[in-house]
Amino acid sequence: MASRFFARGSSSEDDTETESESEEYSTTEETSSESESETESSSESENEKSGVNRFLVSDSDSDSDSEDNRRVLRSAKDKRVEELSTIVEEIRNKLKINDWVGVGTNFDKLNKQLDKIRRAGNLTKTPKIYVKALVEMEDALAAALANKEAKKSMSKSNAKALNAMKQNLKKNNKDYEAEIKARRDAGDEDDSDEDTDSDSYDESDVEAEAEDDGFEKVKSKQEKKKVPFTQMDPKDITYGMVMKKSHELMLARGRKGTDKRDQAKTMEFAVKVAKTESQRAQMTLNLISAFFDMASALHTHLPIPIWNRACASILDVLALLERCPYVTVDETFEQDYSEEQEGPEEGAAVTVAGNLIGCLERLDDEWFKSLQVIDPHTEDYVDRLKDELVILAVAQKVSNYFAKTAQHSVVARIALRQVEHLYFKTEAVYKAMRALAEIKKKEAASAEPAAEPEAKAAAAVELEEEEIVPVALPADFTMEEDPHALMKDLVHFIYKNADERTKARAMLCDIYHKSIHNDFYTARDLLLMSHLQDAVLNMDIATQLLFNRTMAQIGLCAFRKGLIPDAHHCLSELYASGRIREILAQGVLLRYHDRTPEQEKLEKRRQMPFHMHINLELLESVNLISAMLLETIHLVNINTETRRRVSKSFWRLVEHYDKLTFMGPPENVRDHVMTGTYALSQGDWKRCAEVISKLGVWDLLPQKAEVLEMLTSKIKEEALRIYVTTFGPHYSSIAVDQLCKMFDVSENTVQTIVSRLIISEDIHGSWHQPTQTIVMRSSSSNTTKLQKLALRCVSSAQILVESNEKALALRTGSLREREDGGGKGKGRGDWEGRDGKQGRGRKWNPHGKATGGYRDRKGQRGDRGDRGDRRDRKGHHHRRDHGHQDVAYSSFQRRKQEGPREMATLSKRRN
Amino acid sequence: MTGGSGDGAEQWDITSKIAGNLDRHLVFPLLEFLQTRGIYPEEDIMNSKIELLKHTNMVDFAMDIYRQINGTEDVPNEMTERRKVVIGNLRELQATAAPIVDFLLDENKVKDLRNDKAYNIKMLQDQYNISQDDIEVLFKFAKFQFECGNYSACADFLVQYRGLCTKLETSFSALWGKFASEILLQNWNEALEDLNKLQEYIDSKSFTSALAQLQQRIWLIHWSLFVFFNHENGMNFLVDMLVQDRYINAIQTGAPHMLRYLAAAIIINKKRRNLLKELIKLVKSERYVYSDPVTEFIVCLFVDYDFEGAQKKLKECETVLANDYFLTACVDDFVENARLFIFETYCRIHETIDMKMLANKLNMDQESAEKWIANLIRNARLNAKIDSQQGTVVMGSQQPGVYEQIVEKTKSLTARTYHLSNAVIGSGKINA
């Protein structure tokens, strides 16, 4: 019961205890007085005020005369000593009656008390009384453990407490080892600290959670054994010993209280003393895993020095494997770790357990993670980027290793890693990287022969120092001259040998790579033929993100090539979601507060490092400008129905700017584009082109001049179109020359554009060939208001019937499928002009398989004339929803486990 | 095959692209044709002929050509060696195939065959001791005959073989063989039949990979050119076949040069004008992989409305077509129809056209142009008049009045609503 009482709190026990203490004080007098003198010296430096017991704080504050203060000081010291000694006494009593439960509780209390003292002042030395108590406890514990019979007769709880005590004490004593030793040396007989316990890992496992207080840094028992091991003379160590030690280390992996640093250190020693090459390989592999264990959590990256070490170790292993072809690494192999075994003969075929590809992937992942964290504007980031070469070198070597044994699927996995390092690099970047590799190789070559042995030895010792030792690039690392050829080789290998996901990723990377190198058609065809658009919805989030990024790049590529509709098509989907940052993994939005921290963490882990970012401003400019070029004509012609609108986001923007009473000079991208739009809607191409070309983002494009030229010509053509359709009705005839002059275009262009408008009936007029003029037939003058209204009424009626039919068709299946086909000729003729995707729509489906809804809809485009058109827009909507889903899906996945509430919010958002 | 004269004709020559998808024997007529056109040096063609024949069994023919080129009587040793080998093989095959061949050559015996495969096989086995293996030998023998240039024998054998064989795969190959033989024998009707069979077969058959199916389709398209451009109604069939989605896909992915034939066929075939839009889109979307004067003509005329350009392209088309083995016969048709297209489109966007200019553009003198136009106006039912005093063609207004528009739009509404209500009531009844 007493123990219970004590456990309640060490701060309030003084009053109640004093009586019992005073009784027992005499018995402990010698020890306590002894310790008092000691502790006094240590506590003299104590700050008086902070040393004051909590009970007395009020006193010392209220009356401040020096005498009183003195008294208080003394009393505080007394109290402390009293408390300590009381607890020690209690422990002693409990020890005598072999009550380990009581000992345990009191021991906790003792530690707490000590901690309190320590917190109160800067205690330079451990109180002697405490050390003495420790020694006593240790002895008693040893005795109790030695006495097996007594142990057996103990009650269950008592035995358990004994074991717990054993663990606790051991951990605790680690910190006071020196003092205990001094104490023993000084007074008591030299009781060598022998290993009293048998191998009882399982026990320690169960009880390890006992320590909970401030003494986290307690070491487990294994450590203690290893310390001597690392200090052993390498000559005394046998093959079997090394095996055994490493096995112990491996068993301790991941346990609470295992010091990962120590583990790595010991492992390094093991590597050094390894007897055979195969053993060295095995030890190094174990060392690598020990290094990787040092990453504290999933979301933080491995410290860079350790990463470097791990990397160097992997290179060591690989070099060793190259040197000794008889050594093979096998993931599933069970290494024999028994102590008695002898090392195999040098040269005999040996297998070691280890996962090279795992190491490589881990290395790569950690590198990636570190880049996510490091501030991209610092030198560190650049330095870190340079490590990519090492990863590539490792990848190449691992790949070579596996290629030798013809493990194609593994090689394909590595190839994907390699591809993922390469795909986003433009040719210039690749060249720069290659040049850097050459330089590094030379450096490494010159440094290596001189410093190799020492450097390695030094590296093994100075684990503690947080110094970055850059990994030397292996000399035989080669980079292909042509990045395209390299990509092609890797990707083709993957297509042949890998699973579906790897293939899809490789394909996306390939498309991305082709897009940034302006190979639009190949990139697009690859994308369409691979059916990735359908498949991606069922893929993991990382792949979806990659898909989004690829789409963005294709869009940019199309824009650079002057294929505005394609560019717009690609990008508007991304922008429709309104969460462009998120779906490109280039930033986290804080808008959704319903995310749990875990979700946020997950999202953070998916972020792209800075050097892989796609410039969002450029992306937005391209998206808006494409929309501008496509939409302004509909903006101007109010009477073109809403069905022709393609870009919702652009319209929203227009509406927003319409509401502004005052429009300042353009500042951001949107302002610029909107100003351009207004100029364009007046047919003022000069102003429009001027505003657009002022955008700063064009500097990001290597082909700035060409792009701007292309843009200007597009703007001219669009302005001409807009001018003729808007202001045409006000003319009775327009001369071609005049248009040519106004828009600074050739006669042929005018001819083409106007003819197209005539054919599509966007303007009511025709050419008067002998005079080269356009004769306008003013339709507005001879249609009365009644007629106009009648026309509108009719089209409304048509829409009504159509929607009725559709509604019925939904219920009954396809109602009027046939007539849809029959309605072919009805369409307006402007499809060719505006939509080049029809053929492509077919191409989505090269093999005549069943098609997804989207492609079908695309394919029907243009067949259907007016009706098809509207339906097609539906398709667009649908698709856009899909684009949204790309992300929504990802959040959906995250949410899946979260239950109905989350689902409800999700569906709300979807709607 | 480089160099040679020709006025840019070899630039547009797609023989080599086509040849890649043809059987060796089928390439031969193409080469013969090229020889007569003389766009490539004679020697080149001869050499490629020999190259072609090397892998066939037509050794004697190869020797002849060799002699022709080199003007000597001697032939290289390898050819004589090859000859020996071929003859040896022939003997051997003849011997092994003897039982079945003898059987087939005997008309009385052949009469015993029935329409039942299983029965036939059993009957052959029982009565004539002809086993399955012998039947397979027949296939080999037919193939050998084909290689030797003995197409009619090959075709005969293959017909019999297909009647007897049980394996789908070889039966399919046999069909291809028969198709090739019929083409080379110029039996267009039979060839067309085989073509349809093949088409059906390819579309229905579940191929192991989509790629294989695609390849088969591409081959079929190429081979079918022989039939379509020689059969009297071939153009129609060609258009029918190629506008199917799966063949359009095949063209887009594997053989964009086929667009030339599709385009030409559609232009020539007046009835197929409704497919023009489809074609335009196709041509436009494939422009980055393939373009030649024929497709460019379409782009000029229907995309850019560049009549000058179209005129120029049309001229180029003439040479291209004349130098194309398949299209050479229909140059005139093509030019005539293309002209018509130009004129029609021209009329659609013009109100007044100067006749002189038009005559110029159409390469005619004014009087004949006037006649031609008058005819056109009558035939195409264009709303146009000739103002002969001013020498212009005046187009009537095409814009329908508001009244017509409304009538046009409301015309179908009643019927559709009627159908709709019927459907609703009908389904209601079923539910009730």
C-alpha cells in the first residue's frame, strides 16, 4: 500500500512522511551524513531561488530578509536530502524483504526526485547517496537473480517486477557507469560487472516499455555486449563471431531502445573485421540496412551524411561483387548466423542475403525526400542535386549486375528508376549533367589512389561527426551521349519486360520527355494509342500525378508548335479542377480543412521537388491565351449559343472582369490576357499582341522569338475573323486589300479565313470575284423582329423535343440511334475549320476494341452536326469531370477509410 | 532506287512503301509498271527484280533477266546452284504429294468428295490411304507451285486444300495464298470473293494480339488495291471497305500512304461525296505523317480554300496518278471530278465569277468553259446564271428566307414528337 501512496506524487509527500523519516533517520545517519557533505559541495552552486522547494516559494517571496532566506535554503537542502534518503531507505527495506514491486516503485520515485533536483539547479554531480543506492540495488538484484530457488518461490507479480527492475536498473546504470565504478573501486570490493543474464531477448521485448520517464537514452542489453566487441582485437575475431554479432544486431533492429547509431557503428566494425569477401559483402549489406534504419520516420529524410555513407557502402558492395563474381546476392536467401561455423573457402560460390534493388530504391527515395525538404534556393539543394549522378551510377551498376543473371523484371524496375531520373531533363540539362559527370569522374580518379585506405578507415570512425563526405563517382560510370537514345533503350526494355504499372509509368515518362523536346505528334500518338487516358483512373495516385504533369507538358508542347486547340484541350482539363497545384504535385492547398494531418503528410510526400516543377505561370498563360484565341469570337458574337463555349474557366474570368468598374494596367497573367482579350474583341490585334508579348513568362521558353511570332500571327488571324464577323454586317462590301492592310496579312490568308467563314455561314456574304471584294448580304435589315422571335421559338422547340428524346432514351436504351446517324448532313460546315480532332478521335482506338465513352463521343464529333455538337459538349463536361476526378479520385482513395461523413463531403464537392 | 529522270514523280512514288506490305510475286507487276514509266533507271529496276526473284523459285526467269542486264550468256554459279536445289525440292515434293495430287487430278475420284469435311477426310483415309499428313503436303506443294510462278495450279490446289484441311491457321494462310494467286491470274471476281472472305475472317477472328490483327488488316488493304482498281465496281468497294472505322484505324496507324487511294477513290466516285467531310478530317489529321499532291489538293480546296493552290496540286496529281500503278487508269476521271469540285466550292463562296478567269483556271477556252459551266449548272442544280454580256457567272442567293428556315426546322418536329409519345405510351403499357 505504501508504494501506492508514494507513487501518487513526489511533490506532496513531505509533510506526511517526515514522521516516519525521523524514526528511520538514525539508521541511515552514517550514509546520509556522508552523502550530505558530498551533495553539499555540488549543491552550493545551486541557484537559491530555483532550489527552493515548491512549498516554500510563497515564504521566500513574502519575507525577504537574509536570515530567513538562509533558513529556507537550508531547509530546502534538508528536505531534498531527506527525501532522497527516505526513498533510499525505503528501497533498502524493500530489498531486505525481497519485495521487488516496492523496490520498483521506489526506484521510480527516486529517479523522479533526482530529476526534480536536477531540474531545480545545475547539478554537476550525481548525489552520492543515489549512486550508493544504485550499487546496493545492483548487488541485491544480482543476488536475487542468482538465487534461482527463491526466484521460483516468488509471487508472479514480484517476479515480474524483478525482471522489470533488472531492465530498468541496467538502463539506468548506463548513465552512471563511471560513478558506480568509482564508488565500487573506492569502497566496496570490485564486483565485476558480469553478464548475469542469459539470452533473454523475448523478455526484454515484453518489458522494454517500462521506461517512460526522462531517461529515454537508455541502452539495451545488447549494446553492452557489443562495446567490448568493437574493441576486440580483429585478430581474435572469428568468422562465426562476426556472423553471430551481426545476427544479434539484426534481431535488435527496430526494437524500442535500440540505438541505431551504435548499431551502425558496430556493423561498420564488423565490416572491417570480416574474414572473407562474402562475409564482407554480407556485413556491408547489413550495414546499409543499419544506415537506412537511421531515418527516424517515414516522412523525414535520411540525414545526408548517412545517405552518403550508405551510398558509398552500396558502391563498395557492387565493386566487391564485380571483383568476386563467385559471390551472389539473393533476397530470399537465409544466411546462416551460427557462431560455430567456419568461413567458406575463398573463391567458392557463396550466396549472401540482401536486396540490392531495395537498397537502390531506398537510396533513391531518400534522395527524393531530402529534395522535397531542402530549400530549393540554397546551395545545399544544388549540391544535393549533384548526387543524382551517384544514384544513376549505382542504378547502372545494379542493373548491370542483374542483367548478368538475366533477371529482366528487376532490370526493368531499375530502368524505370533511371527513366524517372531522366525524363524531365531537357537536352541542355542532360548535357550539363553529363559534363558534370565527366568532371566528377576525373576528380574521383585523381583523388582515389592517394587517399583510399585512410579515407575508408576514417569514414568508419567518425560516424558521430555530421560532416558531409561526398561520395566519389565510380570511374566506370558512363552516360550515353544522346538522351533520346538512352530514353528509348530504357523505355523499350521496360515495355518488353515489365509489369503494367511500370510500363504505364515508363510510357508517361517517355511522352513527357518527347513533349519537352517538341515532338508533339509522337507524344500525342503514344498517349492516345496506349489508352492511358482510360487506364489512368484506375492507377495509383503517383501515376495519376505523373499523368497530369504529362498532360501539362503535352499542352505546352502543342502551344509551342502553334497547335492552339490541342494545347487548350490538354490544359483546360487540368485547370478545370481549380486545384492545379495539387494535381501537379507542386504545392498543397490549405483550402480543404477537412484533411487530417495524415492526409496532409501523405500529400506532402507526393510533392515534386523544385527542379522538376512545371512553371505554373507559364502554364496559366498558355492556358488562358489558348482559351482567348479560341473563345473571343464567341465572346463577341453574343448570338452564338453557349454550346460553342469550350473553356469554362475562361468564361468565368471574363465574367469576373466584366464586373470590375475599373481595370488597372495589367499586372499578373490574368490581367494581361484579359486586356488582350478586350483588344482582340475589338479586332485590335496590335494592342493584343503587344500586351501578350509583354508577359514575362516567355523568357522561360528557349524558342521565345518563334513562339511570339507564332502567337502574333494567330492573333492576327483571330482578329481578322472577329472583325469580319462582328463588323461585317455594317458593311455592304469589304475589299480584300483593305483587310490585308488592316491586319497585316497576306491576301491568301484573308481569302482562306473569309471563305471559311462564308462556308460555315458565320458571315452572310460572298465573294465578288471580279473586284476582289466581299459582298455582305445584310440579313438583319430584312428580318423583322417577329421573324427573329419566331426563329428563336423554333429552335427552343427543337431543343425541347431533343431533350425529351434524350430523357426517354436514357430510360429505354437507345431510342433514336439511327436518326442520329442520319442527321449527318445537317451539321454546319465549320467543323473542319475548328476541330481537327475528329481523326484523332478515331485514333484513340487503333485496334478496334471496345471504346470508352469519351473516345466514342470524340469520334462522333462532327458526324452529327448541331445535335452532335451539343452532345459533344456534354462529353467535354464529362471529361472535365474526369479531370476533376483525377484528383477527386485521389482524395477519394484517401477518404475511403474514413467513413460516411467524409464520403458525403466528397459527393457534395463532386456535385 | 535513287536518281533517274521524271518530273518529281519519284518524289511521290510510294511503290516502295506499298511493296513492303505485298507478297514478292505481287510486287512484280509494280516493277514492270515502273519500268515502262521510266522514272527510275532501267538497271535499278532490273536489279531489284533479280533481288526479288532470288527468294522465289522462279529461277529461270531470274536467269533471263540477268542475261538481259549483263548481255552475256553466263549466269552466276549461285543461280545455277539455286536452280538445282529448287528442282530437287520440286521432285521431292512432287513425290510426297503424289497420292493426294493424283487423287485430285482424277475427276471421277474428286466427285466422291462431299460437302462434309469429316466425311471427306475419313473417306480419303479409308479408300485411298491419304492421311492428314498428305493433305498438309498438299499445302506445301501448292506453296511451292506458287513460288515457281505456277499460280493457276496453286489456286486449284489451295481450293482443294481448304476443302480438306482442318487446321484454322493453315486454312487462313491458304486463303491468302489463293487470294494472291487469283490476283496474279487477274481473276478479279474470284479475287474479290476471296477478299471478302479474308476480310470477314480477319474481323471475326480473335487474334492473339491486336497488333497481329492490325498487321493483317494493313496487308489486306494493300493487296486489295489490285482488286479494287481492276474490278469494274472496285472504287465503290474500296471506299466501302476503307471508311470502316477499323480500316481507318489501320490506315492511320500503319499505312497512311493509303490515304492517296482513298482520297482518289472518293473524288472519282461522285456518289461518295457524302464521305468527303470524313476524308477531309482524316487527311488533315494525318497531314503530319503523310501528304502527297492528292491529299494536299484536298487540303487546299476544302481547308484553305486556296483555289490557286488546288489548281497547282491538281496538275501535280496528274503526274502522280499517271505514275501510280493502281491509279494510272483513272487519271482523266480524277482530273474531271477534281475540277468539278473546285468549281462547286468556288461557286459556293462566290457571288459573281469572271468567266474568263474561270476558263483560265479550268484550262479551257472561254466558249467551252461556258458550255461546261452551263452543263454543270444543269447537272449540279446550282442556283446560278450566266451573264454572257459581262462574261460572268452570277450565283443566286443560297440563303433561305426566314420562312423557309422555320418550315425546315419544324418539319420533323411533329413526326418526332409523335414517335416520342408513342414510345412513352408504349412503354407505359408494358409497365402496366
